[in-house]
Amino acid sequence: MTHKKNWFLLTLIALILQGCGSASLGVIPNYNAKLINVIDNRSETDKNNQRDNVLSAIIFFGDQDLQPNLKDYFISKMVNKKPESIPNINIIINKYEVADYFPKRMSAGIREWVFMPNTDTKIVNKNDLPINTDMIICYFDGVVNGKPVIAKAAYPYSLNAGSAMVRSDPNFVIAVNRSMDNVVDSIYKQLK
């Protein structure tokens, strides 16, 4: 019985720490949809929330996990940050990920030896990111105006004291926006 109680407690803590619910990133700024053509080659699995298990300190958000829809928000940023020298954007999305990596937050309730073996840190390790920092990681792999592009960015965050919902915390929202902005900026730098 003790084992079941411990598992239940760990599961409950993990669910609380993950920050259930969706967050509002703001309103999609107006943009001219005629300036962009999008082909989304991602699988249905890639468009949905992914987490290996409740003891994993990384969540890959699905398009619907944050509001507005992550793909639509990304597209609006692509159009609104478009340099004047680029008349139109043709984009093929092969991979687009926005992930919340939260080892510090997770270690507040669970010992690291419990959750780190359950956390797939490939995206952290292959991008030389710090493994002990809560951050939003954004990754794009695709083709923009005929040119293959890979862009990635990470932005750290710390939750405000007493923040009840992670995804509603202003620092979390800022981190999501900054990581997405940095990926868009990186894409346009590669097109020059």
C-alpha cells in the first residue's frame, strides 16, 4: 500500500508542477495572409502535446496547448517580422516544436534521481543548453522561399512567487514569445 501511496503522491505533484491548462500568449496581431503560403508536413503526433510520462521534466506543446494556436501564432510572427526585401513567404514546415523544459520546477517537488531518468533531454543536449534551467525551447526545421532552414532558440524563465498556474505566469508567456521571436529572427538571417 505504501508504494501505491508514493506513486499517487508523485503523480499528483508532477501534474501540479506541469501547469495544466492553456495560456494566453496574447492576440494574434493582424497580418496579411496573402503574403504567406504554408505547407505543414508535420504528422498529427507532432501537432499534439507530447510528454513521455508524468515524471518527465519536458513537455512538447501541441498546437492547441497555448492560445492562440502555436502554428498560427508562428505564422503571424513570420509575416509581421518579414523584411521589406522579401515580398512573399513560402514556407514548408517539416518540424516545429515549442517545449517547456522545467528541471528546476520539477526538482522542487521530486528528487532529481527520480525524474531525470524519465526525461528525454536530447533537445537540450544536442543544442548545448544548460540542463538545470527552466526554459522554453523553440525549434524549426523546414524550407523557406526554397532554402532549407533550421532555427532554434531557448529562453529561460523563473516563475513569480506564488504563481498558481505555470502557463499563466507572465515570465512563462514572455519566454514563449521570446523563443518564438528568436527563431523567426534566425530564419530571416539565414535567408540573407
